Amino acid sequence: MKTKKIIKVIVGVIIFFTLPSLIFFGFIYFKYNEDLPLGDEGPQADALAQKMLNALNHDAYLQTNYIEWTFKNRHHYKWQKDENTCLVHWKDYKVDLDLNNPSTSNVFIHNFEVQGEQAEEHIQTAIDYFNNDSFWLVAPYKIFDPGTERRLVKWKDNQDALLVTYTSGGSTPGDSYLWVLDSNYKPVKFRMWVDILPIGCLEASWNDWTTTESAAILPTFHEMLFLGIKMNDVIGTE
């Protein structure tokens, strides 16, 4: 009898913690989940993409050689964009990341350099962090990256929106983002169809912008459902 009582308690605890999560997930799924929209590739899609870049002063971004920021108060970056290197720092780990040749990157734990398999593990972690966290900072400037496909999608009230699919590159190739623009073609939000999320069409805001010293326009905050994604201490210089 004692064993049965223990099993009942364990099952009760599992239900107590998992049932609300399942209900919440179901609510979010049925409220937001949508299929990837259809759109047309070609000159019209590329023209809309170019208007989006112009609204964000793309030329200034190209001339920005150094970007520094902190992602959600957890990951810190000093990105020498012109050299394609980045110092990535989190907790007690620091990786001087060579994005052209990651295997030559230097890894430090408590300011002591480590090598071998331990270094390789942290290099890969730094790459994954950089790919994700830099995307939330500079994604609008990546819409013509190699391996991207652009489609013109008719959005609400027949508004033009830009669907960008990454067929290669990054940590999760195959992800798609639908950019919704204002009347000046500046992004206000995007909708995501990404492998890391079990629900398609989740939405994140892109409307808290700052103009850096180099005149590049970068975001400082995104809102997604009840979550906030904060970029602190955003710096961009030539």
C-alpha cells in the first residue's frame, strides 16, 4: 500500500507541473500556429528587400567595422566585423572566435587558456550563441546573404511583406521569416517558422531601434509573446 501511495503522489506531482504547461502550449498552438505563407520570388521581392535595407541605412551598416552588445544580460560580444572575429564572453568562459576558421579560436576558462576537446566544445557553443544572438541584432541586413530566398507575400489589407528563407548557413538552415514593414519600409515585426520552435508563425517585434555612432540602425529590444529579448550597450563604430 505504501508503494502505491508513493506512486500516486509522484503521478500527482507530475500532472500538477505538466498539465498547466500542456494546456498553455495547446492554447498558444491553436491561437498562433499557421502554415508558411506562399509568395513569389523575383524582381518585385528583391525590390521590396532593397527598400527595407535602404530604410535601415544599409550603407552605414556595411561601413560599420566594430559592433559590441550584450544579449539578455547573459552573453557579451565584441565583434570586429571587418576582420570576421568576435570575442564571446559568458559566465566564466571567453572565446576569441575566428569566424573564418573556428578551429584556430582561443578559449579561456577563468582567464586560463584551454585546448583540445574542451576547447572544441566551447568554440561550438560560442558559434551557436553568436549565430543566434547576432541574428536578433542584424537580421534585417542579412536578407541577401548567400543561400537566402526572398518572396513577396500579400499580408493583411493587401500589404506587401517580405518572406526570407535561409536554405543554408547559420546553425539552423531552413528557417523562414516574414518581415512586416511600415509605410517607410522599416521593419516593425517578423513572423517565424524555425526548427527550434514547435509552433509556426510566432511573432517578434522589431521597433525599438537605436542609431549607432556609425549611423547603422540596430534594435535594442524585441517582444515575443510574454517574453522580452533585450540587447544592452549596443555600440557600432567605423
